Amino acid sequence: MELPERVANLVRRAASSNVVLNSALIGVFAVLTARSYIQQKDIAVLEAQKQSLVISNKAMKKTIWDWKQQLFSEAEASSDKSLIPLSRLKAIYGEAPAAIQSSDGVEDSPASKVLI
């Protein structure tokens, strides 16, 4: 019975002691500092990845634009033997009016035709 009373007294004294409270606060502060440092390193890595992705996205957009312009120029140059006419290509890419006059005189939207 003596042991539980001694432990209870030690806990009571420790709880009322400023040294224990200050030590606990310093420990919590150290843990928060370490966590903040780790998170800051993670943020720096993510920002570097973001810059890399932005650069690669810009390069892909430019490549797609160049391919589309090449496709248009090739379709325009060989308009008689091309599988898809230039006007149809422009409608597919959204650079022509929304409706296309079909061969039977009925207007169709570009999205309604499926290319096989």
C-alpha cells in the first residue's frame, strides 16, 4: 500500500512543478519544430516538381499545336486526295463554325459524326 501512495505523491508533485511543465512544453515545441522542418522540405520538393510539370505541359501544348498546324497544312496541300477535308479537320478541332453542311444539304454538328 505504500508504493501506490508514493507514486501518487510523486505524480502530484510533478504536476505542480514548473520544471516538469516547462520540460513538457519544450518537448512539444521540439516535436512541432521537427514536423515543420519536414513539411517545409516536402513543400520545396513539391514546388520543384510543379515547375517541372509546368514546363513539360507547355512543351506538350506546343508540340500538339505544331502537329495540328502540320496536319492542317498537309490537308490543305493535298485537298483532292486527302481522306478528311480541311474544313472537316478544322471543325473537329473547333476552328470552324459549329455546323457543317453535309452532302445531302442537311446541317450536322461535328460531334455527331464518328470517324472510323
